[in-house]
Amino acid sequence: MSAATVAVDALAIEAVGLEHLYAGRRGLAALSFALQAPGVVAITGPNGSGKSTLLRLLAGLLRPTAGRSLVTLAGREVPPAERRTVLGFASPELAFYEEFSCLENLAFAAEARGQRDRATPALAALERVGLGARARDRVAALSSGMTQRLRLAFALLLRPPLLLLDEPGSHLDEEGRSLVERIVDEEARSGLVVIATNESREWGLAAQRIELRGRGLGRPA
């Protein structure tokens, strides 16, 4: 059974005493929470509080210093090394091969994830973020806003049930921010979207908020 065919309420995330240190200094203070699809969750907090670190831990890109995170789908735990098969991740640090086109970058990512048909999902993702007409343009020719749209396309590539978005509105104009809102609304109907942001417009999309300063799991006022 593929991730796309599993009922949305079968997806859950749990953190238990999750903590991370960078070179002996705290990057994320220990915290615990439980999240269930469908819906949107915002992670907020001042710079340096660990928003991006938390997303990377959930994505399986970092090993926690203490505690653990769990992603379960249809009652089965998804190990950190396999989480890329059930989630889409976008962050300001996500870089692409600048000499390749937008389509080539996403097709390569689809191939790396075992997709035989690389072009179809790549083109669909580009169309969804408004880059269909720029599919064959080299990444080096893109503006910062278009590059951010490409990051969103990368996260949406295989229609994963879990989306982890770090500052998704970064470098985007009003049209781009409206696009983010539309994508979040659509994906929250069929999965779980976790957004790391300090933008009130973005965390206002969420029904729940994890505020990183020891306040735990709360709900926006």
C-alpha cells in the first residue's frame, strides 16, 4: 500500500523529550508533543529557538542528542532513514543544480526516489506552483522568488502525506504568498502540514501551534 492510498487519519507524529545540541550548545530544548493528520501545525519562536532544527529532526535529517521522534503511517513506524518516502521538505537552505533546468532538477529527485516516470510528477509539481512555463529554464536564471517556488515544488513532488515547510513565504511576493496559503489549505485536507515560521499570516493558517520557549503545544489566539 502506497503512502498516497493510506487514510489521512493514519498519519501521526510524536516527539518524546526531543532535544538537539550543536557543538555542545543547545539548538533545540527538550520538548514533547503528538500530532495527528489531517491539519496544519505551526512552529513559532525567536531566532535560534530551534524551529528549523525541529523540522530537520522530524524529517530524519538530524539525529537527536536526546529523546526521539516517531512518524507512523497506517500503524507502522517509519524509521528516520525512510521518512523521505512519506514526506516533502522545503527550506531556505534547499539548493538545486543551477546548470540544470527546473524540470531536470525535479526529474532527478523523482528518479532518486525510485520513480520510473520522472517527467510527469515533475511537470505537475511545477504547474502547481506556477512554474510550468519556466520548466526548461536553468535554475541559474530564476529570481529568488521563483527559486522559492521551486523549493515548494520539490516538497510537493510525490504528493506526500506529510509536508514540512520552513519559512515557505520567504522571498515571495503577494501572489506567491497567496499560493502558499492555497497549497497549505489543499494539502491539509489530505495530510499533515507543519510550518516553521514567525509570520503571523502563515501561523494563522494553523489550528495548532508549537511555541519554542518552553510553552509547549498550544492553539493560536
